[in-house]
Amino acid sequence: MIRANLRSLRFVVAILSVAFCLFLIQISARIGFSRLIARYALVANSIPAADEAVRLTPSDPDAHRTRATILNRLRMPAEARDSLEAATSLRYRDDYLWLELGQMREDLGDTAGALAAFDQAVRRAPHYAHTHWQRGNVLLRMGRTAEAFTELRQAAAANRKYSLNLMDLAWSISAGDVKRTEELIEINDDAERLAFIRFLAAKGKGKESLDQIKLLSTPLSSENKNEFARLLFAAKAFPEAFDLWAKSPQLRRSALFNSGFEDPLVLNQAGFGGWILSSEQTKNKLAIDVSEKFGGARSLQITFGGDWTPGTPLLSQTILVAPGKTYPVAFSIKTKDLVTGGPPMITVSDAGSDQLLGKSESFPSTNSWVTLNFEFTTLATSEAAVIRLQRSNCNSSPCPIFGTLWLDEISIGPWKHASR
């Protein structure tokens, strides 16, 4: 009797197991088929296919999310919102679903509903930056600035990649007010202050950058000093860039560095501190010559190989100048077998606007050293000028140049009052 009962029990269990397996197979098949249809719906932007996926698996949040995506693509935001609400109710711990729903609600003008969704996103992922960032942005758009920046600062603290965005938002909200921007971002340590200095330098805020440097608890490293000087130079905050670069207070305005070519040249390095060679120099041969010189122990020798684009400088240097002043320029040259329809010359342009301020005569052909002179007058807004070695324009194209040029003892004298 007992054996018969056991056999019956085993039979029932086996039947139930088979039935359960068949049920699972059916469910798996239904889910698999639903997701296959959902993928097709995404590719084809098919609402009927998305509806069928939802019908097959009404408890699958991904099916509702797919439907929301397609409805949103087809500019049916209200229906898309409803599908997203269904998805979040089925998978309420998914912070990304809440973020999508919040964005959808805000697009529909429901800011209160959007904030409620972002609240849920923060609740589900309190230690992640993206939830705080999205919640902070909706608060900012709602005009709740103090609350917004509390969230935005949390996002930046959780993930440093948001730091620049935080400063950009604070800068925009404060209309470029440095003090207000600093208050909004709340600088807590030197790392954050260095990031703020970098931000200000890129904006060309020279004085403000130097003021922030003074607030650092440790001295500025040489690496950071050079970086900030380059940023200020690129943003055309020339006096402050020079102050960061200069290693001696005696290095001041209108001083040409390496004016007699006694030191090595620097290749493709923007900023102050000497002559810069352009990429065009690869087509010509530049060398420091110890046998030919007008003064000192060396001069610059340039052997032209034929190619030199008119208007492109071979050599340049940026210097600080005073606004509205006239400066005399003198330099010495020697040439040998110089043949060209566009001879070299020296020009000076405003560093901020690139407006031509003055230029020399075209270099004559001469087998002995001669000294040439000219003047340039700075603009009322000038802070820096660029002196360049370039060519006169040619009357024909191509316009080759051959021969040898020696250049030495370039000087810019003390300024005198402009005669205007």
C-alpha cells in the first residue's frame, strides 16, 4: 500500500515537473519572441510591433521602454511618457528609467512630475554623479538655484568629469562674475582651485587668474605655471601670461629675447621667451653661424631652398608693448646670391588683432652687412606685438627664393610718443 502511494506520489511529481518545465519553456519562448519583436520594432519604428511585444510580455519593463522609445521618436511624447511610467512601475529600482521619465515629463512641461522622477533616481542611486546632475539641472531650470548647485556640487564631487560643466553653469548663471562663480562652485581644496584657475585662464581672465593663484595653500608648480601661462597667452591675456612666464622682474616690456641669436632657437612653441620657428623652416635651412656676425659671437644664417610661402613667417617673437606708442626697430642683414621676386622683410603686428603696425623695406641684395631701420606704432588697445620675418608679396606664382641670408642684432628701442 505504501509502495503504491509512493509510486503515485512520484508520478504526480513527475507530471508536475513536466508541466512546470513546459510552462517555463512557454514563458521563455514568449519572452524571447517578445524581445525579437521589440528589436524589430526599434529598427522599423513600428508601433504595432511594439504593442505586440507589450501584449506578449506585459510584465517586462523592457517591452514598455521599447514602446516609449518608438513613440518618442514618432513625436508622441504623452504616450511615450505613459509607457515609461509603466516601465518604472515594473522596475522601480532602475535609476536610468527614472531619469528618462523625468526628462520626458519635463519635455511635456510637467516640471513637478519631472522633479519627482529625478528624486526617485537619486533615491535609487544616491552615490552616483549622473542622478544628482540631472536633478540639479531641473532645479536650476525651475529657478531654485541654491538647491540646484547643492546637487550639482555633489555630482562633481562624485565624478570629477562634471567639474568643468559645474563651472560653466556657474559662470553662465553669474553672467561672468568671478566672485559669484566661486561662491556657487564652493572651492574646498587646492585641486579644485587649480581647476578654477585653469577655467579662468582659458576664459582670458588674467588678473582674476593671478588673484586665484595667490589663494593656493602651496606654491604653484612649474608645470602648472607654464600651463596657465600658455592658456592665458592663447586667450590673449598677454601681460598676465608674461608675468607667469617671466623668471625675473627685470624681464619687462618691449624686451626682445635672443635678439642677437646667441642662444638656440625654439621650434613651434607659442608664448614668450624667444624666437619661434614655423613649420616652413623645414623647407629651408636655418643655422646659428659663428663665422658671420654683425655683433656678438653669432648670427642667424638662412639658406633658402626655393620654397617659402609669401605671408607665412619663418621666424617670430611676441613681446609686450605699451598702447599708443611708437617704437624704433633696427636690425642688420647680409645676403649672398639672393634671387627672388618676393624678398624678405621684417613686420610687426598687434598680437591681439593681428593688425599690421609697421614693416621694414624689402631686404636688398648685399654682400656686406647693412643696418635697416623702421618704426611701428601700437594701437590704443595694444598689449603685445608680434615681430616676424616674412616675405614681400610676389607678382607671379610660383615665386621661388634662393640664396643665403644672415640676420643679426634685432633691437626694439624705447618707445616715444606717437605723432598722431
